[in-house]
Amino acid sequence: MDKPVPLIIPGDNGHKFTINEEAKLCLQNINKPMSVVAIVGKYRTGKSYLMNRLYGKNSGFDLGSTVQSKTKGIWIWARPHPKDSNRCLLLIDTEGLYDVEKGDSTYDIQLFTLAVLLCNCFVYNSQGTIDADAINKLHLVAELTEHIKVQAGGAEEETGESFGKFFPQFFWVVRDFTLELNIEGKPCTPDEYLEHALKMKKGHGKAVHEYNAPRECIRAFFPHRKCFVLKKPVNDDVLLQRLDQAREEDIKPEFMKDANRFCETVWTGVEAFRVQGNAINGSRYLTLAETYVQAINSGAVPCIGTAVETMKQVECQRALDESVRSYSTMMEKEALPNMPLSLKELSSLHEHANGAALRVYQNIAVFDAEGNFQRKLQEALLSVYTQFVEQNKAVSKDKCRSVLQNAYVNIASKIQAGHYTGAGGYEEYQADYQKVKEIYANTERKGPCADEELALFNEDKKSEGKAILEADKKMTEKEKDLARAKEEAEQQALQAESLKQKQQQLQQELADKEASNLAMIQQVQAEFDQKIQASQEMHEADMRAKQDEHQRLLQEGLDRQGEQYKEMLADMQKNHNQLQQQHQKKTQQLQETVARQEKLIQEIRANKRRSGGSCPIL
């Protein structure tokens, strides 16, 4: 994207949102996993400039130069990731909070909620210091439990820890920071400064609760958090209003240093956006955005579980459609122009197209734990393959019939002229008929119906040969009996070969079907393995964050909260162990299924070799 575009546009009343069509097109073209960084904060605090720096430019998102908020709704700007060619960096700039002209806290919480849900790095931009006032202004965080649901139904109360599993990294950027970074006279890092500001008080009572509540929410919602402090970029207030036009040398070096540190941390420390282990690309992201916006517009509470399930359904269906289209296109290109094809040729093309279709599916689909879409895909591909098999047979039949009819024209003319009715007519007829068979035998690429069509042709012409045989006065009755027996034996042999060919076709189709099943199962196993690995990595990151928080609570003397975190850690580990056992059981089942499928395919092929093409299964 060469410029930012609006993603979510507010209606005139500020309570109905729409997804911008231009943004839809842009997102649908992003096929790589994305790292998504969103920034929120009070209007006119330099949010847009910071995001422009993150993009790598001085201008892009509109900075504005008046007391009015310039950005309306939510805007996006995508670029190739500066540190990883396999990813895309998507930046989100939001309309400023606490705008006096809006005077609508509901609108602010809706924007705040959407920003949290649609990123994996959430940047809160404020000015001055992290004091009680700054933390209290983040009251929107405390309201998130009322405006977001993790799972549909809500049978159990959802706590901050429930949301923390799904919420993004939290970066607090403090602008125009003028203080020295120290705590109780000792130098500290920005991260230590943030953790000090988020320390909770001991005790009970209303005042302690009101003090602790926002801090407890921030700590629970955002277990992965960092802090950055930036000096004022310039002293000249006029230049500050047009900072996007400022030269590098006009900006204070200390600001540039800290701003570059922020950018470098985002570029190197923010991984790809994942939801329940699923890497999010442009089309998946769009589905999430549409689902959340639809929920807000309808007055419902956006549900992460519902949005993810919707995304899975949409992406799996799209993957299925694209895979079938890929398979059909490849078969139409490779198979149709060359029909009729032999069984081996068509099977080889099917195997190649089927593998390509599965790769298309794997690149698009979100993991389908129940296997519903994999089964639909398998059925759809085999259905299309069956159509190509039948089409190949039809072309084969047409070609065989055409060759036989053209070769028989001379005999037909002689029969019409009564040429074979005299003495020795049958012998001449047999010689001419042998030439027809030779022409047919020497015709290449007749396809899978060659023997079947020759047998049908012979059966159709039997009455003509019989009439000529009976009319041949030269042959004795014994010779006629021998001729009839020979002709019958040849026809029976040909019919047997035709049956054998049909059995080979069925055997090959059965082998192709089972090979397709095996390929699908192996793909499911590969996806499941990836899912397990992603789940393990997420669990380890969550455990580390919770353990750090547990230690901080103990250091702060908050033994009761620390004990709660200890119990939560034990529950997390217990749940993870149960999940691991389920994963191991599922993995074993998949491996056993693969082994059975491989054995079945080997048996089919072995039976085919032993029977010379006959099908003992039938």
C-alpha cells in the first residue's frame, strides 16, 4: 500500500461502522502472515507521526495541525516487513480518544475495543508521565470485560486472565517525557518505570480498590508489556505542528534515538498475528474485522470465539473452492487436450493435480479440527476426478468407434453390392475383417475402452458374418462349424480382455481414491503438528508472563493476589497437560490411520499385480 486507507468508517451518528471497500481489496491481496500494530491515545499527541516512523516515512497518516482530531475511525497502512520477507507489517492508526467535540464515551470504547481485537501489538500513546491521572484515563481497559467476550455462551465468568490469553502485547509510549528515569533515587529502565507505576496497594477499602482496579486490569489483560519514553521532538512549537515536514537534523537526537529504539523493538519483537494458533493474513484479518463490526453494529458484544469460528468457516470454504478450482484448471489444461488417456496417464495427472490442490488448500485454510472441510474437499476432488474419468471414457469410446467405422467402410460397401454372396465369400470377408482389426490395433492412444468397443463392434457385426458364412456354398458344414467355433472363441477372449480392462479401471480408481485419502490424512497430520507446536509456544510465553507477574506480586507484598496467580499457574499447567494428552492421542490416531491407509493401498496394488489386473475386491 503506497498510502494509508480507512478500514473502519464511523457513520454520521458515530454508532454504525462500515468496512471500506478499498481496504477490503488491499487486505485480500495480502497473502502473507501479518504483524499488526495499533496505536490509540488522546488526539493531538503525536500518534500518527510515531506510526509513520514505524512505517519508515515521515508522512503518511495525517498528523493534523489543529486542536481537532484529523483521523476518523480506524485507518490502516501495510508494507513488507522490514525484518522478515515472509511477513507483512500492518499499521493501524485510530481516531483520538477523549475528543470534546464527540463527547461520547461509548464511541471511544468501541474504537478502543476494535483496536485491541484487531492487533497483536497495542500501543497506548500518552503525554507527560505515567501517574495516577494517566492510569485513570485508561479506564477504557477496565470496561473491556463488558465489551468483549472470549467465548460464546458465557457460562463461566470471564476474568482478566481469560482475556490476557488472547490480547496483544502492550506498549505504553510516554511522549514529551521530562523526568529522570529513577525510582527512589536509583536509575531504572522504562519497563521498570511502568511496573513501578502499576504497583498495587495493600489493604482493602474503597480507596484501595479504586486505586488498584485499573492497575489490576492492565496487568491482567496485558501480561506482555513494555514501556518507552520519548523526549519532546523539537522545541519550536511551529515546527511541532508540521513535524512530518521537518528535516532529520531539526529533530532532537535523543528523540530520534528513543523513537528508533521503539521502531526496532516493534520490528524485531512483535511476531506474526495469531489467533488461537492461526497465523492471520489479509483475508483472515478482514473476516475478523467484519465479524467484530457486525457485532457492534447489531448491539451485541464482540466475541473472540465467534469471530475465530467465522474466520475458520470462511477461510476453509474459500480454501475448498480455490482447491477444487485449481484441480479442475490443471486437469482441464493437462488432461482434456490429450484425451483419450491411458489409465496410468490419467491417474498420474490426477495425482499431480490432487497434490497441487491440497497445497492450495493448506495455504489458505485455517486448521479444521473436526475435519469437516477436509472431508468435503476430498469428496469434491474425487467427484471432479470421476467426471474426468467418465469424460476420458467417452472420448475413448468415440475415437474407437470412429476408427472401427472408418475401417469397416470397404466391407460395408462390398456387403451392399452383394460381393461376398458367392463361393469363397466368407474367406474373403474374414480377410477383409482382419484388415479392420489390424488398422484398429495399429491405432495409438485409443484409451481405456479399446477392448470393450472392439468386443461390442464384433458383436454388432456378428449377424453379417453369420449370413455370409451361411451363404458360402464352397465351405462344407464341418468347416462352417469350425469357423463358428473359432469366431466364438475369439469373441469370448476379447470379452474377457474387455472385462479385465474394466476391472483394471475400477482397481485404478480405487487406488487413486485411497491415495487421495492418504494425502488428505497426511495433510491433516501436518496441520495438527503445526497446531500443537504453535499451542506449545503460546503456552510457554503465557506461562513465562504469568510467572513474572507472580513474582512481581510477591515482591510487592501482595500475598493474596500472588497466591491466586500461583493457583492460576497450576490450573494453566494442568489444563495444558490435559491438552497435550489429547494432542498425543489424536496424533497416535492419525498415525494409525495413515499406517492403515498405506497398508490398504499396498494390498490393492499387490492384488492388481497378482491378478494381472483383475479385482478380487469386486
